[in-house]
Amino acid sequence: MTPLFTLYALIIALGSGFLGALLGLGGGVIMVPLLIVLLDIPIHIAAGASIIAVVATSSAATSVYVKNEITNTRLGMFLELATTVGALTGAFLMSLVSESFLQILLGASLVYAATVMFNKMRSPDNSWTNKPNDWLAERLHLGGSYWDDAIGAQVEYGVHRTLPTFFISYIAGIISGLLGIGGGGIKVPAMNVISNIPMKVSVATSNFMIGVTASASALVYLRHGYCDFFITAPVVLGTLIGSSLGAKATKQIQGVSLKRLFVLVLLILGLRMVLMGASLL
């Protein structure tokens, strides 16, 4: 590995970590495609570096969100029961499938998440309104509140349709284990669109969950030898710095702006990965 290659990996990781923390994606969903496209790194090696970085950087972003009292830790731990099992399932399946299949799966996952968010934004009433807890969320006390600096008000919210979001978290865990992306590209839309949780809380809670999910699948990646030190080291350093900056920026940004950026980033990367997997690029 040349010094220039290391520098490129560091820059990619810095930007990915910033956007990942800002959007609750953990950075891997952005970083893995960029490492593949720009540095021609095999997807299994890119995913291995990403998953190790996600473990480290989730803690950096989460500490900021928890300090600002945006993270719903109770909801995060509940959904993590499903996501961790899914991550282990996906990590064990990872060595059994081809690289082109993984690329198409990653791209399709991103396009799906972007489509869900875009359709929600185009609905006649796309403004967020609070809904009460459903029976399970009420029983587990999953609702919460946070202070939103962007609007200067305390936001109260309930958790709606808890069971469907729990099941989708399992699917997100499988995709996380297969692709080393943390699963935030699916968990954030699920929490925001299905359970009607505010975007900022969805982002913060996703960051909190990602570290636990990634830890479960990282052990499998290490066992299979998919973690190259000369790629992983600059990736971890860059995402640590970027994720801390992204988490601090989130509090000042309007939730609707986060949604627009989320949709744009996911759609571009998703289409690119589908075309690569289908050998059209």
C-alpha cells in the first residue's frame, strides 16, 4: 500500500464518517461503495475494514447524541435484540455468496430505503406529528422526548407499530452482517416512517444500535481474515474524526433537511452498486 493510497482511504473514511453520523448510517453504507469504486478494493475486504471502523466510531457519535439526550436508549436496546441476531446470521452467510450478488443486494437495499423516505416526503402531509405509543411501546415505555435546537422546543413522541419495526430490524441485521454497513440505511427509515419516530431520534438511536450490531459481525469477519490492517487503520482513524463532527452537526439541522440528504446519498450509491453488481459499470 502506497502513502497516497492510505491518504485516499483516510479522506474517504473522514467524509463517510461525517455523513454516517449525520444520517445514522454508521458510515459503512457510504464507505463500502466508495472504497470499492474509487480504490478498487474487493467488497469483502472493504466490508471488513468498514465493520471494524463502525465498532470504533459508533461510540464516538453515540457519546455526543447521548450527551444531548437525543438517543432513545430503551428503544435501541429493544430493537437491538432483533438486529444482533440478524447480524450474526448475515455474517455467517457472507462467505457463501458471490461478490456481484453482494453488490446488487447492497444497492437494492439503499434504493429501497431511499424510495421509502422519498415517498413519505411526497405525501400530502409530510410534516411530522406525534402519535401515541402502541400497546407494546406503552408496556415497555419506549416513547420519549428531546430538546430540538433547530426549532427551539421540546419534542414529545410515541412509538407506533413497534412489532413491524422489530422485524425490519432483524432484516437490517442480516444485511449488516452480509455487507459490513451497520444496517442504518434500513433502520432509520423503519423508525422514522413506520414507527413515526422523529428523524433526529431515529438517527441518534440508529448510531447507538450500530456499534452493538457491528461488534457481533466483526468477530466473524476477523475469523475469515477479511480485515486488512493497512486498509483498516486509516479507515478507523478517518471515521472516528468524521463521526464526531457529524454527530455535533446534527443537532443544528432541521429534520426535513436530514431526510433530503439521506434520500439523495442513498439513491446515488444504491444505483451505482446495482450497476456494478450487474457488470454494467
